[in-house]
Amino acid sequence: MILQNIKLAMTSMKGGRMRTLLSLLGIIIGVASVVTILNLGNSASDSITGSITSSGYDMLYLSAFDSAKTRDTFDELFGTRLMSSVGGIEVVMPTASSSARIRNENQIKSQSIMGVYSDYAANNSYDVAYGSWFTVEDSIFKRQVAVLGSSAAEALFPGGNAVGNYITIYSGTKGKRYLVTGVMEEKDASFGASYNSTVYIPFNTFTQRFQHMDMVGSYVIKVKDGFDPKKVNSDVEAYLNELVGSDNFFLLSSASLADMVSEVTSTLSIFLAAIGGISLLVGGIGIMNIMLVSVAERTREIGIRKALGASPSVIKSQFLTEAITLTSIGGIVGILLGIGISKLVTNMAGWEFSISVSACLLSVGFSTATGIFFGLYPAAKAAKLDPIESLNYE
């Protein structure tokens, strides 16, 4: 019976192709909108959170504000005190940064300079392209060595061959020569840090020969394996609140920020999808309209079927199946169109394409429900027609 009703529905749709197409447009546009928006939301969320956690999902970033209360607290030994007071911390790395003019023969560029420890790259999943990162001894003896981010190397050494050559870093009008020991792989920016355009030197070299510091302004904290980064973040925050007060520092974790971004993008996607779903409502009204017209056009057919013994439930199921078939076809076309559009947009944006299976299932379910809801009235109207009046209908 169901297959027969579907065949009748297909025959009816073929009889009025243009009318059927116009009725389907609302469903197709609505489903395509919902699928596109939710797929793009998933792709954007995955791309952003991937960028945030590229330095490691287990990283915390601490910035200290300069005040009388913090100068005696945030020094190079602060990490040792923090690790003894808060569990789950693998390492605390002081960092310092500034901008400076850098010269290589005729190339003079303004670049970001960052003083870091010898384990900074390894703990940040930052790989050397060629050459090597500076050593513990380089930091201890405050040697004038430097490692270049990928774009910094390209700017200072357009012809390549940066490793083994010297650059001059200026502090005011005074310049000091630094031996380039390595060039890094490309790495996405994270928490305001543009890895690629930065020149890295040993922390002790930075503080003694480039910029003297009364206190350390920032730290990178790595959480031990097996510990929840968000829990450690809360513990560190509580410790610092008691130590220096909440107004004297800023703490952020990759895990917390990634979760927040994911939550915001999901909420926004659902909101936009709900707006797109209005098209489904409009499409449903179009389906009801075409079904009412179909009932009027096929009144004599309905009378003949009833005269031959068709019950009201059979007539009702026929027209209801037709409405569901219409919306299901529109839903399938809308899903394919939505996937195609979202794939195109993600390729243009440079995101990794991610299909929202739930969006596809939701769209099909909602379009089918639309067919049932808006098909019930025309189907019920057809089922209630009097067979004698129907046979005499012109």
C-alpha cells in the first residue's frame, strides 16, 4: 500500500512539474540553510579550537601586572614556588618580549624579540625546520644566539641560508650581533603570540644584554599528563588570588578558551539554523497549498476510488504519503545542496571541512514532520469528501 501511494505521489508530481518544483523550493532552501549553517559552525569551531590548542591543550598562560605587590613575587624563581604549592604542573617557563630593529647586511626589519628558556620550543610543540634551538648552556652563559620564526627568517634572509649567519639586534641606538642557530617550522598564532614573525633569544641574554627587568611579566605553564588543565587553572588562580590579589594578574588556559569558543559557535549556529528553519515553515505552507489544489483537481478521482470501495483512511494515507514524499525529496536535495555550499565555503576560508551528521538527520526529520503536519489537513479534507458529490464535481 505504501509503495503504491508513493508511485501515485510521483505520478501526481510529474503531472505538474513546475508547480511541484516551486512548492519544493521552500523545503530545499530551508534544509540547505540549516545544513550549511550547522556544517560551517562545526568547521569554524574545529578550526578555531585547533588553532587555540596548537600550542598544547595542556598549556596555561599567565601575565603579571607591575605593582608594588607583584615585584617581589613574579621573578625567575616564582615557577619553583608555584609548582610546590599547586599540584599537576610539569614546568613553568618565564618569558619576556619586546620589539626591536634587526639588521642583516642591507635588510633592516622591525621584529618581535622574545626571551625564553631552552625548553620553550619542546614544551610548546614548536619544531625546528633546520639548524637547532639554543641550549641550556647558551642560556646559562648568556650567549648571543638567536632562533628565527619562519617569516622572520624569510624577511631577514630572503635568499635563505640563515643558520650560521649573524643578525644585529638594536636596543636603542646600540646593536649587538647574534648568531642564528636555527629556523622554526610554521606555526599558527596563539594567544596573541605570532610564532612565525618572532626572533627568539635565551631568557638570560634578553634580561642582561637587551632589556633589564625588575620582574617577570609573563609565564607559560605546562600541565602534567593525566591532570585536568581546567582544574589546574582553577587551582593556580586560587593560589594567585590569595598571593597577590585578583587585580594583579591574568590567567588563561587553552582548554578553557577552546571550550568557550566551541560553546559560543554552537550557540550561534543553532540560533542561525533556527532562523533558516523559518524557510521550512514557509515551504510547509507551500506544500499544504499544492495539496489542497491537488485535492480539488482530483475530486472526481477520489469519488471513483470511494465508489470502488476505498475507505477514508486509504484516501487519507494516499494524500499524506504524497505530502511526505514531496518534503522528503526536498529534504534530500536540500542536504546535498547544503553540504556542497558548506564544502565550498570551508575550502575558500581554509578550514577543515566537517559534516554535521546531526544537522542532516535533524533536517530530514524536520522536513518529514513538516510534510506530515501540513499534509494532514488536505489529506483529511480528501478523506471526508462525499463520493456522490465527488463524482458530480466538474
